[in-house]
Amino acid sequence: QKEVEQNSGPLSVPEGAIASLNCTYSDRGSQSFFWYRQYSGKSPELIMFIYSNGDKEDGRFTAQLNKASQYVSLLIRDSQPSDSATYLCAVKGGYQKVTFGTGTKLQVIP
Amino acid sequence: KAGVTQTPRYLIKTRGQQVTLSCSPISGHRSVSWYQQTPGQGLQFLFEYFSETQRNKGNFPGRFSGRQFSNSRSEMNVSTLELGDSALYLCASSLGVQGAPTEAFFGQGTRLTVV
């Protein structure tokens, strides 16, 4: 089992819809969870982080964390073509080690 | 404030050579992590340095090594390059201190091509 798992996609959503990106992790001791966006040929850019169970909202983005189910998700409301990118889930466990999923490619169709 | 700076941005090397990449973290950040990114494998963790000490290490061969200086700048070295080492090498900096904000910020990366 991979430490951090994401569906590789592509996930295609129409412009204006809600995009839902999911991530599961195996280390129950994980404390910090991050979502990065990576455009083709660019480096990852941090868009959200969450430490506590529940929802955290920032503009059009909402991160959801369920530690009991070892599940973290990212919702993007009112999706725009500029949101088309690969979204990487990252999990920080003990000793400050960060593990990334392989990413989900999102395509927002105009 | 200045972001994470990686140099050089692009490199072409020949098999068997060695290469050194540099990363200057955000001012005040003491943790520097290195990643290799390839289309097939995604982001693979190489190692993390904190206060000049290697704190975490991924599953890469000994040809991959790194170090961190007292000003938190870090270098990674790859010896005896192989074609499979062609990748985007990314470094990320964070405060790295337990209890402090833990989010990491990436540099623009070094694109290494081995021919």
C-alpha cells in the first residue's frame, strides 16, 4: 500500500462546477496535510493546509480532513479553466517527513 | 520576502559525470528537503536537512548525497550519473521546527538531463 494515494485522473469538470479531489494516507500518526497545485512545467505551489478534523475554507477552496478514515479532500468551487493543473496531496508524519501522492490531474472544460 | 532559489535552472550532463545542485531557502527557514520528480514516479523524497544535519532520508542510492551549510543553504550531489537520473529536482524550505507552521515552499527546480 502506498503511503499517500490519489486517483491520477484526469478528472474532468465543466467550468463553474465543483471539483472534488481525494487523498488517503496510511500513517495514522500523520499530523499535517497539504494540497499543492502544479502547472505543467512549473514547481508545486501550496494552496491549502489543514491540521484538524473538519473543514477549512479559503476562498473557492475547501480542505476536508477525517483522521479516523485517514482521508483528506480538496473541493474547488466555481471551477475555472485556470484551475486545470495537477493537484498533489502531501502528508507530514513523524520526524517532519513529508510524503507526496502522485497527484490528480484536473481538467476544467470551458 | 525572497522565495526559494535553486540554481542552476537547467543542466545537461553526460553519463558517469557528477553534478551539484544548490538551494537557498526562504530567510529564516531552517529545513530544506530535496525531491526528484519524474513523469512516471511523481515526487520522490530524497532527504531533508535541518540545522546542518540530515534529519530524514528517502530510498535513493548512495550516489545521491546532500549537505546543508550554517546559513541553511543546501546542496545536493549526484555522482556517477545514469540516464535514469534525468528529472526535475526540487527543493522545498520550511521552518522545520516542531510546533511551528510546517508548510513548505518549493523552488523553481533544476531540470537535469543526462545524455
